[in-house]
Amino acid sequence: MKFRYAGSLLLSLLLVSCSAFTERDVNTRAILDYESNQIIYPLDEYYFSLREEDVMLEAYSVLRVSCLREKGYPDLKQQPIPQRMYNTYGAWSPDYAKKYGYGQNKSQESSDWDKSYSVIPSSVAAECRKEHRADFDRLDSTSHDNEDGRFVAKLRSEAYNNAQKTPEWRQAREKWWACLSDKGLTPNKQDGKWGTQELDNLRSRTTNQDGSQADMSQEDKTEEIRIATIAAECNVSTGMAQTLADVEASYQMPLIRKNQVKLNEIKERKGKSLEFARTIIATKQ
């Protein structure tokens, strides 16, 4: 019995030791870019940001519309790129929250484009896809399902999982929860959740039968903006987003150093894809 106990104790100590020595670089920081509503991490150098994805989407649209115009649809306009929200750790930019809540309703411009594109015969659209398949495939390189995307996503996930086990992570969230409660909201305290019961109630009223989110009425949008603004202001006053982003970044940097050669290759491919997209935008408009 004593031998088995000693063995169990040794195994426990080894597990604790392995956990304790998960590498961190506490001098690494993330950047909260309030102007663009993006959080910038070290690994983002090797991953398509939302703004970079928008460049690829714009190039995709430009190429497709250029082809369709040549096939007899000269009045077709470019597909508008919506303002997308980067709600990591919930709403954290008060300015964005006051404008958009947790995201924009679909614009009239987007709705008009959908209608104009819907009249194009599927056979014509298929011709364009066939003629420009190689180019479209290159512009699909932002997909996080490809090999590069999966590799970087794996590193991001590892850093995130390590970060959320730290005392700093829990303490920062508890401060935010307390602030939300003081402001009359009910925080969702589940791991990986950054909303409130009030937000969940609102979204349940504005969900389509297929599970997609419908555009909100003006009254519901006003309520969403109110909830998001409180959440963002609490985020700023408690420093939660900056704290959590810094903890994640501190775990990302050692992973980057371990995988630097492969990440450099991914970065080079990403750069070439963006250069290709910008060339299309500049020459095919």
C-alpha cells in the first residue's frame, strides 16, 4: 500500500511539474486596437485578420463581377463588405458597441446587391467559376480549414487553453462579472462565454427558424446596443480584455519560437496571397 501511495504521489508531482513549466513569456503583450476594433496577438502575423480577410473577399468579388460584366451584366456592382465585429472576450470597445451593439444589421446596400445577383443564371455564374477557378482557389487561401490555417489555429487553441487555466484569467473575469451585476445585467459565467442572460433572451427572440440570426427591429437593436455598451464599459473599467489578451499572448510567443521555421513559410504564403488579391483589386475594377 505504501509503495502504491508513493507511486501515486510521484505521478501527481510529475503532472504538477509539467503543468507548472508550460512556457510563458510574460513580457509579451497583445494590442487592443480600438480604432479597428481588433485585438492583435503575436500569432496574427501568420493568420489572416478580419481586415485581411476583407481584402481577400473584396478581390474575390471584383474578379467575379468583372467576369459577369463581360458576360452581359455591365450594371452589376461590387458586393459590399460589411463592417464585421471582433467580439473576443465580448464587447470591449465602447465606441463600437454604441454604434453597432454586437454587430451590424444587414445593410440596404447588401440587400440590393443580393437581389441584383440573384437574377444571374446559375449557368453563367458557373462559367465564371470554371474560367477563373485557379484564381478563386488562391483567394480562398484565407480558409481556416486549409493546412496553414489549421496549424496556426492549433497553436492559438493551445495558448488559449493554457491561458484560461491561470489565476489572472479567472480574476479578470470575476471583476467583469461583478461590474455587470452592479449595472443590472446577469453575466453568463460558463467557460468561453462572454455574454449575459439579457443578451441571450434578446437573441432568442430574433432567431430564424433555421437557427440564423435575423435582422433586429429598431427597438431590439437599441436594447442590444445598451447591453453591449454596458459590457464594453465594464470591460474597459476592469481591464479584462487587455489582461486576458496579454495572458494569451504570453503563451503564444514560446509556441512561435518553437515553430518559427514553419510559421515563416506560412507567413510568406499569406503575404503572396494578399499581394495577389490587391493586384486584382487594383487592375480589375
